[in-house]
Amino acid sequence: MGGLLMLLGVLMIPSIAFSYYYQGGDQLSLLAASGISLATGAGMFFSFASQDQNIRKREGYMIVALSWLFMTVFGAIPYLISETISFLPDAIFETVSGFTTTGATILTDIEAMPAGILLWRSMTQWIGGLGIIVLTVAIFPLLGIGGIELFVAESPGPTSDKLHPRIRETAKRLWFVYVGLTILLIFLYRFEGMSFFDAVNHALTTMATGGFSTKNASLAYFTNPAIHYTAIIFMFLAGTNFTLIYYGVKGRFGRIWASDEFRAYVISLVILTVGLVVPIYFLTGDHFEKAFRDTLFQIISLVTTTGYVTADYTSYSNGLTIIFFMLLFLGACAGSTSGGIKFIRHLTFVKNTTLEFKRIVHPRAVVPLKINGERVPGRIITHIMNFLLIYLMIFVLGSIVMSIAGYDLLTSFGAVATSLGNVGPAIGLVGPMDNFAFFSPFGKLFLSFLMLLGRLELFTILVLFTPYFWRAN
């Protein structure tokens, strides 16, 4: 935990540099926040440096949960000290939304915020994009701390594909891809007309599939179609399993299309775009290229849980609004920076359901479920089915809680779905042109908890509330 806080303090330094350069007046606040994180982290780290450093699975889950809690508390300090967000529940909400790459915001005038705070806001998403734990498993071995259990706790999805048998090397390769694509995107955005500051911020939040913007109108502020198409391509890449991207960098393209999940991801995006572009074209009256661009942009933005907007999809029709709302429950690929349920779980559910009809007709036949040509163990299928059921239960119960708290049903559905799926925009009063500032302190903290729950894929948090976790044996 001390190591993580020191790392957080170091990652605040770029925001301090931008603040000094743009004379935003928030440099001392950011400097103080960085110093607090570094000092607290160093005190914790060196106080316990002589203790047992062997991290087992139980400690791994606890560290992951506490990491996000500590990151939230210390990540909110820049907002509080600078008084850009002076109310604690608001600062917590904005910070959790950043680290979980949700992109929901309580800010009503983003463009009035100082440069350093805006960059830190974007940095929180970039840090959380691939997972703060995946970053630290590449650093912890240098400190004498093993990291395999942390990686398992951070990525409890059904895929076990690894780039390299050593987790430290895997983390390095993932971050190599992540950083490389971010730098490339900065140059592309700058070349297409964004200022350097806007290009850096939007590159950070695009690759994180986070959606924070420096503009009140999000990417709709930028009218150059090239910027929108560039964002579409990189949101798609950020929603792809980073293992597959690494294979692409190495020229092993056959491994990419061999992935059942990736094929389902691509085919679903194509079907959705083809099916929605025509009604949107006739409803809006825009020329076909713009209708196609807005349709493709919103679909990819919601499926990858990025949350950028170029159009108000709730203004089309009630039927289309329902379809876009359903996209909040998809999520992109496992092993990507996106949130949500993930295509691999949907694919497993659909395949298993289809095979169940065959089992009914042929009760004595052995009908195995296969993903990528390999048989999926029964325990994995059970895990996925339990995940989907618990996800649905949390959505329903969360919506009831928000309704009891005084919000209309449509807004409650939208707020819970987008928080749990780490998306950002939704429906009701939290549509693509709205924000979350009107929620009560309870509502903001409850939605913050749902963001963390969704980002850590339910079980990592929920297991802490079971008696089995705390028993000695």
C-alpha cells in the first residue's frame, strides 16, 4: 500500500508541470497533494518493509480492494486542496469515476477548471485504464514483493491467455502497448487540430476507455470528422484484448482472428452499425456520412464503455434509446481497458444456452462447450453464470435503492447501469448531455460504490463480505 501511494504521488508530477506552464493557479495544491501521497506512502512502506512480503490469494484480494480505496482517498486530495471540488462526496465521486474509467462527472463547467486539475482528472482514468495493480506487478518484484495473486484478483475474468508465463513480463508488455498507443494518439489528435493540451488529455482518456474530456460538449466540440474517426479506431483498439494487440504488433495476425471473443466483438459492432444507421439517417435528416459517423461513434463509445458523445442518442426515438441503453450491458473484450460484462461472458452464455437445447434432445450425449477450440471447464461456466446472475441482481437492487432515494425510475435505471458498467452516459436525467451533479451525497457515494464493484468485476469486492474469506481455514 505504501508503494502504491508513492507511485500515485509520482504520477501527480505531470499535472504540476502543466499547471506551472499554463499558470492555472493550482500548482501549489497539486504539489501539496503529491507530497502528502509520497510522505504517507514512504512512511507506510518503510515501516513495514521488514514484515512478511509473501502475498497469497487472500492477501491479494484484500490489497486490490484497499488499493482502490486508498487511491480514491488520496486521488481526491488535489480537488479538495485546490477547492475546485470542495464537497467531499463530490470529490470522491469524481475520483472514483476517474480511476474506474467510468467518466461520469459532477462538474457543470469543465472548461472553467484549471489545467493542472484537468490533467490530473484525465490521469486518474489513464492510471485506472489497465489497472493500477497490473502496473505495480511490474514494479513490486523490484521491491521484493511477488505479484501473481494481485494479477489474478485484478483480472478475475474467464480468460487465462497469457503473453508470458512470468506475470512481471506480462505486465511490462501490456504497459508497453498501452503507453505506445497513447503516445501515438497524442500525435494524431495534435495533427488533426487539437491543441497540445487537449490532445494529451483526450489521448489519456481514449486509451483508458474513460471518456473524461476538457470540453463541456465532449468530443462533439471538435467538428473535424478526422478526430471522430481517430477516436473510433482507438476506442475499438482499447476495447480489444491487449494480448491480441501485442500479437498484432509482433505480426501474428492469425492469433487475432482465431479469438472467438474478438470475432463476436467485431461482428456485433458491424451488425449494430448497419442496423441503426438507416433509421438514424432518416430521423436526424443529416447527410449520410455524418449519420454513419455518429452512429458508429456512439455504438463503439458505449460498447467499449468509453462514454464520449458526439450526439444525443436519447433524442432519436424511444426505440433507439432502449437499444442504446442495452449497449451499457455489453462491455468489450476481456483483457482490455473497458468495463462492463465483457463479450467473453456473453459468448459463453449464448453458446451454453444453444447447446442446452441439443442436450435436451440428446440427454445421453456429451456436448462440451468450446471457446477458441478448447473445452471450457464446468467451473468456469458456473462462474460466468453466477456472475451474470449477480450482475443482474445488483442492477435491480441498485435501481430500487436509487428509486427509494427519490429519483425517477428511468434515471435510476440509467445511473445504476452506467455506474456498474463503468460507461458514463445513460438515459433519463443522466443522458449524454447531462451530468451527475444533482444527486444527493448518498446517491453519489452509492453510485461510487457501484463503480468500484463493476470495475473489479464484482467478486473481488463481494468476497470480502463473505464469512469464507475471514475464516482461518
